[in-house]
Amino acid sequence: MAVWSVAVPAEPGQLHLARHALRDWLSGSGVPEHTCDDAVWSADEAMSNAIANNGRAGRPATVLGVSAHIDEDVVVVTVVDEAGWRVPASGVVLAGRGMAIVRALAEEVNLAVTDGRTTFTAWFTRV
């Protein structure tokens, strides 16, 4: 299994660093272009949502953790926001159309808010 990770400032102008680094690593690891596109777009959406929700849990994030790993059949992308998103009373984190698109692109998506930390994980078939 191949693993990659980077930390980027939780600022909109810095997301391009993570996007380009993730795309370069996935492409260099032999991941097909359409899977790279889906994974990078999804990571960007998660990072953008983390920034848009930044500080709603009471403390702003300064860094976003972005990681990916590849095994024989799957690419997994994770974005961690240490500040956490505000969770409604229902306990369900709702997001805009971007997350609906991510759910359509990925085989599986998990968005968890635990102890003030939001973890987004998406799985993509490597074909």
C-alpha cells in the first residue's frame, strides 16, 4: 500500500498546494486520470467545506491534514479539520451540492465529527 500526506494552512488561497501535490502523487502512482480527477475534486470540496465551516465549533483551524492511500483496487482520500464543523441538534452534518457530487463520484463517503474534529474520507475504485 502506498501512502501520501500533507498539511496545508486552512486558507482558501493555499488549497491549490494540496490539490496539485495530490494529483501529482496519484498520477505518479499509476492511478487512472478519471480517478485522479474524482479524488482531487472531492478532496478540494472537503477542504473548501472545512474552511467555510472553520471556527463554527468555537476554535478556528489553522491547518488541514490531507492524506491518501492506494491499494490494489481502491484510492482513499482523507481530509481532517481539527476545528470541527458545527453539528446540528439532529447529529447529522448537512452540506451543499458539492458533497452530493462527491457522493456520486465516490464508491463510499464518510463524514464524521468527533470531539470537535471533522474527518472526511472518500473511497474511489482504481480502474
